[in-house]
Amino acid sequence: MAASSNDSAGTSEERLIDRTDALFLDLDGTVYHGARPIPEAVSALNRARSHVGLKYITNNASRSPSAVAEALQEMGIPVSEDEVLTSAQAGVTLLTSKIPAGSHVIVLGSDSLKDLVSGAGFSVVTSADDQPAAVIQGHATTTGWPQMSEAALAINNGAVYVATNMDTTLPTERGLTVGNGSMIAAITTATGVTPDSAGKPAGDMFTQAAEELHSDRPLAVGDRLNTDIAGGVAAGIPSLMVITGISGHKDLLTADPAERPTYIAADMMALFAPIDWSIPGPKAGWKAELASDGVLQLSSVDGEVSGGLSEESLGGADSSQQARFSDRRSHDALLTAIAAAWEDGAPAVMQVTATDSTAQSVIDTWR
């Protein structure tokens, strides 16, 4: 199965931002890395404010919406508390649909999660002896064996089990640490009960955000296939994956249909580029073929580069122009390869090879 093109790609004047009325934005890996903002994301978001509604949707349940908004403001991104939706908020909304107001609830999580539970009309307790009707679990570094054991006892006695999110890892500047989902796994092992989760990859948060913004053309934006993108797919809305965080080029090639983004970009500035630049499909200058044994071969096409430009026309370009062309060409190679990998009936990609040095130099940059 092959994907190739001899036509000019990216000539459409329509931009990605023109197709949406609201951006549903992941945070870590999409807008920032730990405490470091991603420059292209900050620029894009400041520019996007005048075009579309914004909702920052995070699976991190340890911080309140006001704390998230304050952190973004310190990074140079104007944002109000109302523009933030956390999995803690979504988890409490889910909780209210399962148990009566006034019920006792064990909360494994931050003080802000406990405040949300109390604010929703529930009584926060710490012991299974208090006959809690539910356990809700969100990430907190203070959660340990005593708290988890009380939760397990309550669940084994019939308490409803709700999770804010199921993320197994938590990105930090030092690397990936233990996430809420990993802590949940211990309780699930002890009880045999898997919690209902309100966070991504469930579509609940996206649906709630669309209702709050009265959006009928939202776009989910994130860096992680199995949460951000899967959540968009579950909610039935298009999605943009930016390759600035957890999921990489090779993850895209092997992505399950339920985790495949509509658009793919190196960073969020693609919102203001021609929409063709982000759509998987055959691109000028490249050919990709996936054999029945799962080997995907990528080839460059002599004399062609992105946008229909000839290699000769690049000879007089300055270094910054050359760099932009190089980045664009590399991304077009990825979009071409993905088109072959995602073709209906295609076998799973087991290996990626190059037929020439140009293609190999691109593959070497994929992670």
C-alpha cells in the first residue's frame, strides 16, 4: 500500500484556525514542559484569543482552576479561571450523578479536590468505618498506604469508585514520575474494581467544555495520543496533535484508530498555517509504501520539495529560509508515511526503512 504525490501540497489558503470556533487545550507537553513554557505555544495562544474561544483542559487534578490560570499568566498567557477545566471538576460532576447529595465520600487527592467535593454538597471522610458512599481519587503526592487502604476497604464494602483521571505517568522536568493511574492500579489490584473516570481519554470533559463555550466546531489540541487525542475521538470532535510532548513520530505510525488525530503538527503555530500542512496524506517530494510484512519504506522524490518548490529554487535562499524548508519537508515526509500506515486494511507497522539517504536523514530524527 503506497502513498505518494507529484502535486503541490499546502497551497490552500484556508488555515486550521479558520475551521474551528474553540480550542480545547491540553497543558503539560502542549503549552509547557514543567515550569517552562513552549514558545511557539505561547505565541499561538496569544494570537488565537482574537479568533476562537479557549478552554484549557487538564487531567491534572492536584491544582485548582485558579492556580492553573495563575501559572499560565506567569508564562505570558492571558487566561481567566473560567477558561480552565480540570479533571477534578469533571470527577466531582461525575460523582454527583452517582450518589445523593450529603453522602460521605473518601477523597484521595489534593486539598483543592476535597474543597470541590465539599462544595458539591458531600461530606469528606477519611475512614471506611464512616460508611462512605463513594471514593474519589485524584493525584496527590501525600497519598500513601494508609489512605489507599481505607479506600480499598470502603470499595470492598460497596462504595462507588470514581477517578479524576487514569494517567499512569506524570511529566516533570526531570522525567516521567508516578501518575494517578499507577496509584489507582494498586487499589484495583486489591479490590478488583476499576473506577469510572471523568478525565481524558473519556470524552466527558470535551463535551462539558463545548457546552460551556456554546461551541459547535471545537478542536482538541494535545501531545498525547492515548489521552488528549483519544478523548477528542471519544467526544466525536477533530483533534490536532503537536509533537512537543509525550507521543512521538513513531507512535503516530502505530496509533490505533481510536487514537488517531485529524491533524498533526510540529507545534501550535500550525494553527495559522495552510490547513494542508497538517493533514496526513501524500505530499510532494515523498513516497511511502507499506508491505504486507509491516515494513514501511520511505523514499524521497528527486527534484521536489514541499509546496511545489524545486531544489534549484532553494539555492538562493538564506539560512533561515533553508531551515524552514527543511522542517517543512521533514514534516511532509511524516504525513506521507502516516497516510500509508493508516490506509484502510493496512497491516501494523513493524519497521520503518529508507530507500535513500535523504529519507534516512528524516527517519533518524523521529522518536
